[in-house]
Amino acid sequence: MTGIALIAGEGALPAALVAAMVERPLIAALDGYAPFGLTPDLSFRVERLVPFLNHLRGQGVTRVCFAGAVARPALDPSLFDPLTAQMVPRLITAMQAGDDATLREVLKIFEEFDMEILAATELAPGLTCAPGVLAGKISPQDVADATRAAAITAALGAVDVGQGTVVQAGLCLAVETLTGTDAMLQGVAGIAGHLRPKSTKGLYFKALKPGQDWRIDQPTIGPQTLVNTAKAGLGGIVFQSGGVIVLDQPALVKQAESLGLFLWSRPEEKQETQPEIGL
């Protein structure tokens, strides 16, 4: 019996979260999205969401945390139980409004079953970073590009598009959409050289969407993000301090240094003093 359940998706975040917790949670994985380095206690399908939630309550679960990546699952109408089938219209309406709306609706359903939703960073505050340049050095152009990228990300996030943007010398090379970060960075790597400015390498910026419920789908940076950023020919990564999860910060800093990338944990609000700039 446990009081907390981890709804786990793919990636390294679920295992990192469990390692940081004092109490081991019940680990439940969406079918087809097993977490790395963890063996789930059970798996579930969206088509049988109500029986799953009733099972959690039967196990004494009163708190739930979501961690890990999932895509919109393909639903099999033949698998719906009668009670879950009644939720389909509200889920479809939410899905048509965007990812954030869909996730908010999922949270509402869990709360209707008397589940308290906890953010991953509530259980493991060390997963986010304080403001500062963690690796490498940034230039005045990087500061300007980060400001530009933050504005673009906020504008697109307000209409539920994505959490990331690539900017080089003030030019927006790519924005994160439904296909995700890896696909965006791979697209940047494929941009013809004559279309990209020569004066600076550019950067990848990541942040919460405006008004995003940080209890679910909190943006995360891990080793693969750094690899893909380097392959895209960018100079580094800028992310919202306190709002973006950084997996294994010491290891990530070493990796960034070995790849020649900078890592800047940028405050959400403009500060009176700018970070140290390397010329």
C-alpha cells in the first residue's frame, strides 16, 4: 500500500524522480510508454481510465505525479468500458483545443477521483536550476537571441503551440510543435548553410508556456537534448530557471563542456544585472 502513484512515461525523468524520493511510489505506465530504468508495477490504457483510477483508490493512492514523455495514444473503441466511454466527448473537445487543454482535462478527471496532483519538482526540487551560466560563456548576441527566443516562445505558447524556439542572430530558425524537441533540432541541422547567419551559432531556448499548469508536461532537458543541439550546430541552450527540469545537472554540465556548448539558466523576469559575458 502506498499513498502516492507515479504516472510514468518514456525517458529518464521517472527514474530520476523515484531516486530522489523518500517514499517509493506505485509506478503506473501508460501502455506502450515504459520509462527507462524502471519496472512499472502496472500498466494502463486510456480506454479503461475509470477502472484504472478505481484501482489506484483501492490501493490507497491519494496523490499522483506525472513524469515522462507520452504521445497522443491511438484509441481502440472496442476497449472502452461504459464509464470511460462517457468521458470521450470531453476528452475529444479538449484535444481539439491543444495539448495544454488536453492535459488540464486529464488533471480534472484525476481530481474528480479525489487525487491530489503533485508536480515532479514538488517531490524533487533539485531537478530545477537557480539562475546562472552553468557551462561555457555567452556573448552579447546570445543575450539578444535569448530575449528574442523568449518572446517567440511566449507568443506561441500562449496559443498552445510549443515550449521551445531556435534563434540565430535574431532569426527564428525553428519552433517546437507537436513533433517535439528532437524533431525540431534535427530540422535545424538540415537547414542549408547559406540560409544561416555566420556571425554567431545561435541557441535553443526552452520554457514553460504562459499559464501552463506546471504539474504536468514540465519541459525537460537531458543528455539527448545536448547531443541534438550540438548536431544542429548551435552554440548552446538557454532555459527558464525554476521552470525547466534538468536531468543530472553535474553530468549535463560536463557533457555541455565536452560538446563546446553553453548552458544558461535564465530568469523568467528581466533582471537589473546581466550574467557574466565572455567576449
